[in-house]
Amino acid sequence: MPVEPLSQKETEERLAGLPGWSLDGDRLTRSYRLGSHFAATAMVVHIAQVQEELDHHSDLTLGYDTVALSVHTHSAGGAVTEKDFELARRVEDLAPGHGAH
């Protein structure tokens, strides 16, 4: 079943429930700061596991003590969809366990 792009209004409504996430062009984005490089690396591995479970993958960037995500849905023409928000919510749920803020 194809995934439909969200309207601007739907996107803004969903973003209101995800503090720290924003819309950058046609992508949802978020950066996290962690206590160490090891903590950031562990979070990247955890995010990769979630992405595999969802079969939905973001651009994921590891810095020294930072993790950044940028996501949209390729199969919806590069638009933001509910799949992107599902991934964002899952990442938000795991972030505190890694000490991310």
C-alpha cells in the first residue's frame, strides 16, 4: 500500500508533539547532544536497529558527541509521511536512555 504525503497542516500538527524536531525543506530533522562519543555511537546503533524494524531509514550523522537525523519518504516522492513521524517518535522514546538531549 502506498504511503501518502502529509499536508503542511498535518505535518505542523504532528511536529507540535515532537519538541526538538523541525521541518527543513522536505525533511524532518533533529540533532541530539550526548555525554561522550561512545554514548553517541551507541545511540546510532540503537537507531539503526529501529530503522531496520520499521524498514524506514534516515540520513544519520554521528559527530563526536552528537547524533543528527534527517528523514523523508523516498517512495512518496521525497515528501514527509506518517512513516517519518513513526521513526521520529521511536527515536524520541529511545533518546533518554542514552542520555541524549
